[in-house]
Amino acid sequence: MSRLLRFLPLLVLAAFVAAVAWRLGKPAEEEIRSQLVGQPVPAFALAPALPGRAALASSDLASGQPRMINVFASWCVPCIAEAPLLMELKRQGVTIDAVAVRDRPEDIAAFLARHGDPFDRIGSDPESRLQLALGSSGVPESFIVDGRGIIRYQHMGPIEPDDLPAIMREWEAAR
């Protein structure tokens, strides 16, 4: 019996380590959603990301019509894959604005020339302040904002072809 008692602390420790490893390996939530869905867009005014292009401010999002905000970067590989789908959404009537994160004007211009430009306005977010304020965890990420400036939907990661119907439903619901 005393031999078993000597190994009991080791067995308890092994069970604890196994439980911690299991929870770390399979977190309860794999995606961390923005807490701002259903809330107004935080107040902001970004400088234009490109010379001669319209800047982006929170007041632009309370225009009476829904808008999509796409958080992207020219250095983002998934943003390249998403670009044709953003062009398709624009063809379907979705008004899309962009937040260019930690990017340079010349790189943004080259990206848009190469992959298409679905954006009405492009604001520059060089220090990711707006990205963080929106609760965005990375690029690309998109938000649908209703005509009153309320965030109605968040799409994490690149938009894929299978996502288009759901995004269009959310767009219509935001009208």
C-alpha cells in the first residue's frame, strides 16, 4: 500500500498534464469573433491609402445604405484568392470599402492593378488601430455594416465561393 501512495502524486500530476494538453490541443472556440457585431462601428477617420482615392471614416458607414468593410493587405496571400470574389460581390451590388493594414501606397496600387479593385473607399491603417478596434484578428476579414453604422456580420478569413450566398443573405438583411 505504501508503494502505491508514493506514486499517487506522480499519477495526479500525469492526469493534470494530460487534461491541460487535451484542452490546449482542442480549444473550446477556434474562432474569436468580434464583440462589436450588433454594435456601432467605432469612431474613426483613416487617411486615404492611395493618392487621389477617397479616405474612409466611420461617418461614411452611416449613409443609409449597407456597406462591406474588407480588412486586407497587399502582402496577404489569402487576400489574392479572395480578390475575384470581392469583384463578384461588387457586380452583385455590394458596396465595398477597404482598410489597408500595415501597407504602403505603391504596394496597394500594384495589388489592385494585378487583382482588381472592388473598393469605393480605401483607408490606410498603418498601425492596425482600426483593425484591432473592430475586433479583427487578421487579414482578410470582412464586416457588413447597415445603413445606420451598426456592424451586422463578420466574416473571418478569406471569402470563398461557398460563402457568397451567406454573405448576400447578410447583405440583404442589413438593408
